[in-house]
Amino acid sequence: MKLVHTALAATLAFASIACNAQNAGPSDPQIASIVVTANQVDIDAGKLAETKTKSQNVKAFAQQMVTDHSGVNKAATDLVKKLNVTPEDNPTSQSLKQGGDANIARLKTLSGGSFDKSYIDHEVAYHESVLDALDKTLIPGAKNVELKALLVKVRPAFVAHLEHARHLQAELAKSGA
Amino acid sequence: MRLLVCLMAALVLPVDAMAATYVVVIEQMRFDPPTLTVARGDRVVWLNKDLFPHTATADANAFDSHDIAADASWSYVARETGRYAYSCKLHPTMRAVLNVR
């Protein structure tokens, strides 16, 4: 049930941009803030998982998330500076942050198999939501060509991460975690 | 002395000059081209244009770049003929083939 809540929170966070999109859609400074927050949330969860999991496979995945999302965020931050854009806080980035904080708080209370399952389930839901948002709102909505190009460039990484997370999810289910 | 080096180089170079350099671009979680065929002695350079590290690691470890950082490259001279399936150790869904003739 808790899982449903977090997955839902992630979905809702992105759904709010979809609503926004019907009006004007997020502006580039808002998209920048959403991108940086979305990456940061997954870096934080990955850092926690690196220290808490007992599974080599989950640990390797978590390290991958920290490395890859840090790389994306560095590029996003560099671009934002270059374009002289100030990322603008907005309801989507705020609810992403809240969802990320809630996820961390819950993961901290778990250990062993239930930690791994909860972390990986959330990673699946998170990457699904991000891809959905990239496709429906962020990529079509980005006005600056370099910002749009960056989003297009990182999309395949999110696809690979989702595939990797689903693979781990199936493995954990088999091992009865 | 310099002349001698030049002379030696002239003798040695024709063999080396035949060797070509190929570039495999790593971008958007793909090796491009996904299949590359080179001659023995050719050089292959893997250039990582993604925003995070990748590796080019042959299945039986015939070659292994280890981590290639974002915007960095790794070069390898193909000495042994064969078909080498390789992948990124960090992202196992990324696969490609190097053929050495």
C-alpha cells in the first residue's frame, strides 16, 4: 500500500505538469528546475541504497543511478548557467521533492529484502513517470533548442534504467524478497 | 641522426601507414556503429559523448576500456583476428560487435 502511495505521488507530481501544459505548459526555467530536482531525488535515493542494501545487484544499480543522474545534472546545471537561466521552483518540482523526501523517510525505516523491494519498486515507478513526463510535457514543451536537445539526449538513459530496474524487480520477486 | 630516424621511419611507416583508425561513438546509450569490421593492426577509438561513464568490454575480456568518462575516449589496436561481442559493463543493455579480419 505504501508503495502504491509513492508511485502515485510520483505520478501525481508529473500529472500536475500535464495539467499545466493545457494552459501554457512549463516555461524553460520551470523545466530546468523539474529536471534538476528529478535527478537529485534519484541521486539521494541511490546514495541511501548504496549504504543500506545487502544485495550486490541492487548496490550496483544504486551506484549507477548516482553516477548517471549526477552526470545529467552536471550537464543541466552547466547549460542553465550558459543560457543564463535561473531554475524556477514550481508545483511539479516541489511535489517531486516532497515525494523524494517521503520515499527516503520510508526507506530509512526498512531493511533487508523489504528495503530492496521498496527501493526497486519505487525506481520502476519513478523512471516510468519521468519518461512519461519527458515525452508528453518536457521535450515538447522546451523552447530553447539546447535544453530540448539535452532532454532528448538523456531520454535513452532513463529507458535503460527502467529496463534495469524492472529486471531487478523480477529477480527480487523470484527470490521471494 | 635526425636523417637516420627519418630514413628508418620511412622504412617502417609504409606498414603502419596502412593501418586505419576507426571511431565508435558512444551516445544515447548506444555504440555507433553497432557492428564494425577492421583489419588487424587498425586502431579503434571509442568516444563517449554521453554525460556519464561507459565501458567497451569484450565478452571474454579480450579488451576492456574500463570507465571512459563523459567526453573522454579510449583507443585500442586490434591485434588478433576474430569476432568480439562487447558491451558496456555499466549498462549491460548496450551491446555491439567488433570484427577483426
